[in-house]
Amino acid sequence: MKFFADTSDIDEIKALIPTGLLDGVTTNPSIIAKSGREFLPLIKEITEIVSGPVSAEVAATDYETMRKEAEVLRKIADNVAVKVPLTPDGLRVCKELSDDGTMVNVTLCFSAGQAILAAKAGATFISPFIGRLDDLSQQGLDLISDICRIYDNYPQFDTEVLVASVRNPMHIIESAKMGAHVMTAPPKVINQLFNHPLTESGLAAFVKDWEKTGQSIL
Ligand code: G3P
């Protein structure tokens, strides 16, 4: 499973790189607004430190403007994945960009039917938002299961399932069991995967016992 960081915070991104965990970055207009930074230079900076796909989302909702914005975004760097909403206009942009060899991340997916549409439009990634479904008392993970099953039935679909709106480690683990290709999560959630009380207590015991030996490896 590929791990994308759902953040535009440069320090958070840089901290994940040495772990080898980071395969890409996703952003959205809310994340950009939170950063307080200029959008285009920020995306450029991220593409220079991350070799994998960096999602940058169009701001408009009509075809003509989205198409123009997409041109600007895709010229930032080869590893930009242009993010478009799951609307008829968004999928029209998706089809044109993917036919032209640009990566496209289709966002705001909340149903399996929408995921079929995105695959048919040639999306590189489909982003089902599972946390937001959970917020409405619907099982977000059921959507991942449905999309993975459907895509598996059609080998000609090469769209990757990018689990988004990830809120906790179980979202990641359960999506991985289902075979989702990618997940994007805030670094805080990625780092929660490290945590286990038995790892912590076991390490503390090893450190204590090692001290008793009075030895040093170096
Ligand atoms: O980037 C899209 C998605 O991951 C947003 O997550 O937490 O705002 O629902 P959230």
C-alpha cells in the first residue's frame, strides 16, 4: 500500500521522508487555506522534495476554468497529479488530461457508482472520503470494499483506489486488507501506526537489562 501525506506542511513532509514511508502528498483547498501560503509556489516546493505524486486541486467548478487551471497546475512539475471534483465537468477535464498523460486524482467520491465513472474517465486515482461517511453514520470502509471489488472485476480499469479522509489507524489497516492501492492521511495518523504499548514496555525492559550488562556496542 502506498502512503501519501494529506498535508502541505513542509516540516511534516520532510520529517516523513527519511522513514521511507512517504510515496506522495495530497492537498486540497482547505489544506492550502490552513497553510496560509501561496498555492503555486507551495506546490512547487513540495514537488521538489517529494518524488512521488503531489495532488494539487483546481479551484473552479466549471469546465472552461478548471481546464485552464489544470494547465497551470500540470506545468508546475511532472509529478503533479491534478485533482478534480467528481462532477461531469470535472470528469471531462479528467479524461482530457489523462489522455494527454497527466496524472489525475478525482476527489470527493462518496459512492461506488461515482468510482466507476472516474475509472471510465481514465482517472489515475479515485479518492473516496471514508471519514466523512463515518461522520454521517455510514460505514466508509464499506465503500472501499465495494470499489476494490468492482475494479478487480475489470482489469482494464487502471485507476488506483486512494483512500482519503482517513482519521485513524484502523482505516489504514482495514483498507490495506481490502487491497486499496494508496491511502492518504495526516502525518499524525500515519505516526499512530507506530504505537503499541508492548513495543514501548518491551523496549524499556531491553534498555534496562542492557544497562545491567555494563557493555557498549560502540
Ligand atoms: O484530502 C482529502 C481528504 O483526505 C480530506 O479529509 O479529514 O477533511 O475529511 P477530511
